[in-house]
Amino acid sequence: MNDDPALEAVAGNGLLHRRLFLRGSVAAGLTFMTAKTATAAPPDVPASMLVPGAGMSGYGLRSPHEDHVQRGFGSLPGTVGTGASRTPLEHLEGIITPGALHFERHHNGIPDIDPAGHRLLIHGLVERPLIFDLDSLSRYPLVSKLQFIECSGNSGANNAAEPPNVSAGTIHGLVSNSQWTGVPLSILLDEAGVQSEGRWILAEGSDAAGMSRSVPMTKALDDAIVAIYQNGEHLRPGNGYPMRLFLPGWEGNMSVKWLRRIEVTAGPTMTKDETSKYSDLMPDGRSLLFTFPMEVKSVITSPSGTNAMQGPGLYQISGIAWSGAGRVGRVEISADDGESWAEAALDDPVLPMSLTRFRLPWRWDGGPAVLQSRAVDETGAAQPTRTAMLAGRGSAYRYHYHAIQSWAVTESGEVSNVYS
Amino acid sequence: MNDDPALEAVAGNGLLHRRLFLRGSVAAGLTFMTAKTATAAPPDVPASMLVPGAGMSGYGLRSPHEDHVQRGFGSLPGTVGTGASRTPLEHLEGIITPGALHFERHHNGIPDIDPAGHRLLIHGLVERPLIFDLDSLSRYPLVSKLQFIECSGNSGANNAAEPPNVSAGTIHGLVSNSQWTGVPLSILLDEAGVQSEGRWILAEGSDAAGMSRSVPMTKALDDAIVAIYQNGEHLRPGNGYPMRLFLPGWEGNMSVKWLRRIEVTAGPTMTKDETSKYSDLMPDGRSLLFTFPMEVKSVITSPSGTNAMQGPGLYQISGIAWSGAGRVGRVEISADDGESWAEAALDDPVLPMSLTRFRLPWRWDGGPAVLQSRAVDETGAAQPTRTAMLAGRGSAYRYHYHAIQSWAVTESGEVSNVYS
């Protein structure tokens, strides 16, 4: 067909080498074929050039033509704000989640907090109990980290017996990525003076659920921060305004929002939120407690469930990968239901505990295909198949679903969720 | 006072080594002294814990308590949208500018564009003129880059004879940083087939100003993209929705917004926007044309103009640095009006042509101080003093102001803009 070496197939069913798009041109004789050849006349001068445009604003809005890009959300029956909203991953690109589209998981709604009245108490097994308000906390040294947060219940829709035919965001949208800026918790604890028997902390939010989790002191002193900024501006109300705990790479609910209290304790407090919830029921009836890190994971967002292909030809497969253990090491793509795999290109920057964007060229021949991505992190941990994951954990295991996502492409170009 | 080696003064007037905050604790006997010691009782249970919170939303808003964080803006007399709005740098942290607070510079307002009707024509000295709409363009391979854009007129307020006593954003807020995702222009030009005599392009926007600039083909084929996403979501209307040219590191107006036409030409077109404007008048009456790259620059944002200090003690100096030539190499801070300098810590990631956040501990003794930052990029280019820059360019030179910013701190803790 074409002897351009860049068109070398690197895995079955049309996957091409990742360098194809990196060299800044396509390939001799191979175009995307989606542009139209222009005729002699340029396009008509658009109406927008004939009248002055709108003026400026202090805080901008997106285009009304983008109103269809929304988080999906639902609350438990009989409640106002107990539930979750999900990032529409299939509509986003890159690795930054805009604040307005960041996922939210609330246990009793979003509290309305005036920062002037908000206080954070650090107490318990400390030499000097301390109280901070937003102004005093902002005086402390800040650090900024571009990192993901993922609800441990993310992707649980794929625990259903039949694969739900919904979008990538509806299944996997309880993960988002922001630049979080805050004060290292280690500095605050150092100032309070942790007593030698203080091995855990309890973090409590000021929402109506009194959301509270126990965190080992090792994590509190390692990379935990009290975050006050999200993507440059102060936290969004649904993400803990005016301050939240942020525990990089650990299950999202532990990054307690609307943080009001950190109590240094000798052991875990065994709160309702870590015993009745966020524990993992095993096949033998026992539960795993304190399964903190989020495991290595990836999902193809383009094309993805409910998308329609535009006909046979060249495509770019694109998606996100992440790991609570550090950097993404590599991402592999299959177009033939896992028979063969090709390594994807990773966009810079590849940061620890951050979403990483991967891309690979694919020449779809119009036949049936099953697209999968498989992430391996820098520790060597690899994303399992759904079959392998469920075999190890049993069907009652509710959290930490991180198996390979399979998207089937039909000859008519419909893309849908399948189990493989 | 204190023999902790981390408190070693590394430059005059209280600058401390950057490692002080990196080790995760402060220093024996030295606290920030802004937290209050708690008394026996914990804070009262806040009202927010006594009632269910608010429910979720599809597209979220920031807290109403943040309404004071706004872009300042102004339009030329008699016009609706000819002017600029500025990012409030002093209110932001990290390196990402939220879309709602990204600076805007418009030459005749913000056009209202329905992407369904928008077209991009690539024509001129090409083999195959092509027309793209947003759907067909989105089919092409995308790349994502976290990069700044800066108006070449940024910081021009400091050309005034007397230093304006305004905020960091009011002076320097015509710079913002986003993750831009788009199609490499090289791939589109490759598909159109550039003829051998095609050495420049003309880029034209579909605003009422018909904003248009000439770009050398070398840049077009190097790292230019046609951007369609900004921080994960589609471009904001004020930043070119649905598509803009993006030229990393080059003066902002060349990254033509609302892009409708790229014409491949043999030479520069000499549009009104590159002759009557965005050319640099020299002391001898001649003008420099095509001064494309933005030079190495930095500004301290905390503390900064119009801030008030909270009394003597330990502070973190924080600011942003950037260069159109690549990565920031290092940033140095002075607290004694340039007599002595200390190297700041740089937050990861340090990316080419991206804002970079720098930080340094400072123990303010309550006396007068002049704070300055000086960036050096990876090519070795260093930010000049204001005196040196003006001496070289003359007073009529309007663009590319990138001199060292000086903030005076008085004994009463007022921070204001000064020339030094």
C-alpha cells in the first residue's frame, strides 16, 4: 500500500508507530482526508468580522456553544447532596481538569463556608495545640503539585454483570487532575510538636457528614499538604473551600474537604467513613481496611463509549493514565482485543501521581476492533485485565476498580463498552 | 539568635537558604507565629455541620467569597472591546491560570462564533488549498503543551516616569499560562503541500479587527499549533474560540485568535498589526519590526504592590518567571535593592516556555527593604535592570518591557512599586 517506514504496523489491526505524529508531518500519500479541498474562492467573510465584538469581563465564562459539556451527577434518594458528579473525560484533552468540571463526591452536600469564620485546629498528642484561619495559614510556605485525585469507587460501574453502554466519563469520571497549592502538613505538625506516641492523625471536615478519616503519620509527614489553591485560584466550594487535606495518590475521600480539625492520635480512630464505608469486602467475608493507594490505571478517552467514528482512515487514539505509586512508566495499546500491543507516546510532562496523556496513531480499516490501554507505572506495577482483577478480589469488592477498559468498535463505527 | 544551619543568611536583609522550607519542618525555635495557640476547647461546631449542604451541578462556580478576585480591564474611549483585561497575578498561586482569569487583549472585541459555521482556510503557495471545520480539525493528531502567552505590551506601565502604585497584576498581568492542546501546524501545512517559495505565512482572525500577522515558515513548521483546547476544555471565547494559532514563546498578538485563514506567502505581508503596531520605535527614529520572542522575565507576586505585611517575622517570597527562549535556568532574589542575591527554589515542573513558580524564605526584620527577582534562562540570558534596559532602548520603545521589578517594603509594612 505505502512503503513509508513510519507506516510500519507495530501491532495488529492497524496500530502504527508512535513516531508517526511526532515528526511533524503525516506520510506520503496518507492524509486524514477530513479537510475539504478548497475551491477558488476563500470562505465568505463571516458575520463576526462585520460588527465590533463583545467587551471584556472580570471573570470570564465559556462559550454558550460549550454548554453541553457537563458533569453528570446524582444524589442518593431522599438526600440533597449525597452522591457524586463526574468529570466528562471524553470531552476533555490534556491533563488539567478545569475547576468547573472537577469531579465531586459529597457525603452530605457542599457546605457554605465564609473563610472569615473558618478555623483549622491541630490538637491531640501535640505539645502546642494550634488554630489557623485562612490568613494565617496563607503565611506559611506553599508548595504546588500537579496531581490527580480519584475516588476509590471510581469505575465501579464496570462491576455490573453487563457492561453499561455509557461514556468514558460516566464510568471513569471520578478522577480529575489539578495543580494543588498548599502548606506541607509536616511544617504545621512540626510547629505543633508531635508527641512520640503520635502515630496517626484524624482529619475531620466541616460538612454535615463530619467526614473523617485516619491517616498514618508517615504519610502526614511525607507529602501531605493542606491545600488552599486549585489550578491557581482558591479551592472550589465542591473541593473543600477554603482548605482541604490533600494526600497525593491515595483514595480521594481521605483528602478531607472543608478541613476543620487534625487530631494527632496513637492509632486509627475507626470512623464510620473507614469502617462502614471505604473498606473492601473479600470473598471470605472479611474486609480489608486502610487500602490507601490508588493503583495503576488508564482509559482511552478518544475514541470511547458512545462515540461514533467518522469512517475508515487514520485516527489518533488518546487517553489518560495514572498511578498512586508514582510516575506512569509506559502505556500500551491494543486494537485487537489484547492479542498484540504497541507502546503509546506520552505527552510531557510525566509527573508523579499526575494524569499523563498518551497518544498513538491508528489506521482503522473499517472492520471490528476492540481498543484497550494498559498502563505500567515506574514501580513496574501493571494494570490487570478485568477477569484477572475480579478473580483475585471476588465480586463483592466494591472499591479500587482499575482493570483494563475495553471499547468495541463496530463496522458501522459505533463505540461501546465491552468486557473482555 | 539561633544556630540552626538552615537559618544561614544567604544574602542581605534576611534572605534565608531555599532549603529551609524543603526539609518539611521550620527551624528550632523559629515559628511563623501566625497560628494561635489553642485553648482547651476545640472550636465551636460550625453552622455548616448542622444542616445538609448544597447539591451538585453540571458546571461549577467558584465561592461567592472569591468574587473580589477579578481581572482589571479597560477599553479605548469610544470602543466596546478594544483594550485588555489582566490576570490578577497577586491573587493566584502555582503556574496555571484559570480560563476565567486568563488575560485578554482584543483589537475590536470578542466575536460570537458558532463553531458549526466556522472555517479555517489554508491557501496561498500550497499544492492543495484546504478547508477545515472544528470537527475535521479535531480528527488530526493533538499535542498538549503547558506554556505561557504574554502580550508584548505587558509591564508597559513601568515605562511611566513615576512608578504607578498598583498591584503586580495591574502592571504585569498580560501574561498567563495554560495547557494548550492543538494540532501541529506542520502537519496541516504538510497536507496542503507548501511550495518551495513559501517562506512565510499570514494568519488572520475572524474578529472585526481582522487581526493578522506574518509568521516565518520556520516557526510555523517548528512548534506552532492550531489550538482548540485550553486547560482541558475548549478555548474560552476571549482566547480564540473555537481555534487559535499558538506560537510558543512569541509575542501574544501573533497567536492569532478566532483563526480563519492561513495564507502561505513568499514574504511578510506587512499588515497594519505589524507596521502601525507591534513594532519597536528606537531612539534614532527607526523601528524594529518582527521582534518576535518574549524575553526572560520574572516578578515577585507575594509580597507585591499594594500588599500589607503582617508584621516582622518569617515569610515565603513567591513569584513567577518565564522565557520565550526555553526553560527558566534560575531565579535570584534580593531584599536589599540588588546589593546581594540568593537563589530561589523552583517548583516542579520547570517546562520550556512555561511560567515557573519560584520561592525563597525571608525573615523580615521590620526594617525597610527592596525586593527584586532576577531570572536567567537556560540560554544564559538574564533579566536586566530597568536602568540598563531603558538605556539600551530609549524611552519611545513601547513593547517587550522585561526589566527587574522592584517592590519597596516600608517599616509600616506597606509594599509598593519603585524604580531602582
